[in-house]
Amino acid sequence: MTAAMLIADPVVNAACSAAAALVLLLSVLPKLREFGRFHAAFDAYGLLPSAWSRVASMAFVAAEAGAALLLAVRPSHALSAGAGLAVVGLATAAVTINLARGRREIRCGCGSDADSMPLSGGLVLRNTALLAVLATAAASSATGAERALAPLDFAAAGFCALALLLMWLAATQLLANAGRARARA
């Protein structure tokens, strides 16, 4: 089996789309619950004038929620993965720009306990892994695989999505712990 054949398999698309949808959903919900906290983190990035920050942060949360919804409802559509790539790519670019500026003290604004996580190269690597998952979903969608998913395929995709989600959560927890350790030092 070649890599192209593997990427064309609809199980790959389903697993990657489901994992990315879950990650985005887990990122959106805390931002909606504590929007003021997210807005403060968004504003601290200093990429937009403060006057635009509130509207732009609302637009970002809406785009993130929309991407999660698209990935959940239309996983085999390339636009769904493209929306996720755009949102995660934008967030990763914002982190990278601030790291290049030497601004490591900013909290990421990622949602939940991860909000206490300062910007770091590890955060960029974690986001790059999610971008790779989304790019795989996009590539898989673009192949237009004709095979229908069988019941066992749904189980396989679900377990793969769960494994990807657990890796994301573990990476997030490690980064949050490293940030706390740095703060104490």
C-alpha cells in the first residue's frame, strides 16, 4: 500500500477530521465561557490596534467554531479541512510572530487550563502537528475516495481520532506544566 493509497482511504479522512473537530471544539468552549480572558490574551498579542481587538477576537472564535462545525458535519469536504487549516494557521502565525519579537510572557489564549501556558516553541510544534492532521484531512478529501465506510471503519476512525485527541491533550498538559515550572524558577 502506497502513501497515496493510504491518504485516499476515507478512514484517514474521518479520523483526521474528527480529531481536528474535537480539538477545535475543546478550544472554543472555554473561550466562549470566559470570553473576557480570551480577549485579554488576544489583545496582548499586539497584532491589531486595541480598538479592533474585541471584534477581531469575536471573529476568531466564530471562525474556530465554524471550522469545528464544518469538520464535524462535512468531514469529507475539502473546505472543512481548509477552514481548520486557516484558523490554526492564523493562531500559529500569531504565536510565531510574538516569539520572534521575544514576547514569551504572553499567555497563549488557547482555552481552558492551557490559557496559563506562555508562548513557546513547543506550542508552535503542537500546533504544527494539528496543521499536519488537517493537511492530511484536506489531502484525503481532495482524492474523492469512492469507498463507503463500513461499521468497522467507523470504529477504526473513532479510535484513531481518540488517539490523536489524547496526544493533543497530553502535549497541551506537558506545555502547561513546563510553563508553570518556568514561572516558579
